[in-house]
Amino acid sequence: MKRKFLIPASLALAASAALLGACKATDTAGNPGAGASRTAGKTATTGTTEVHADGVRRVGPAELKEMVDEGRAVVYDTRAKATYDYEHIKGALSMPHEEVDKRAGEFPRDKTLVFYCT
């Protein structure tokens, strides 16, 4: 039983770490920062979903709305709580990036987890 829990939890943590790394590598407009690669040709676009060189799937606004409306995704705002309180995506849950590791047990196992920071 312990093993069945650890594998999905480990995968969720790895995915959230990759997404948070992507958030930290961009500025508030989503532009690559000093820590992000600026190499051309690193992004392949399929519809509204982008898969970047880091292997992390990006979800566009239309696809995200569809996923949330159908109950297939949960959205987490990883910005500071005060920023979340000021403005956030409708239905998003607040989980500041420094709390993700401690609160990983809260992630649903049957939905796509979507993290955003800007």
C-alpha cells in the first residue's frame, strides 16, 4: 500500500517542481528570464497545448477552461497569498510555491494538475 501511494506522490512532486521551475524562469509577462533558454525551435505547438524542451506540457486558456468545466483539472495559483487574494483565475486554489512540497498530499490523483504563477 505504501508503494502505491509513493509513486503517484513522487510523480506529482516532480511535475510540480518542473512547473514551478518554469514559472521562476519567466517574468510576469511570461517572457523567458535569465534562467530560461532562449534557443529558437525549442517549442512545438499542437492546438492550444505546447510541449517545451523540458518535457512539461503547457495548457492554453481555451483548453484549461474546457478541462476545468469538465472536471478534469484542478488549477493551483503558486503566487503569494496576497496576490492570489487580489486576483486569480476563477476556481483556482491558492498554494504558494514554497508550500507545494509540504501540501503535496492534497493533490487529487484523478485530475490533471495545472500550476500557474503569473
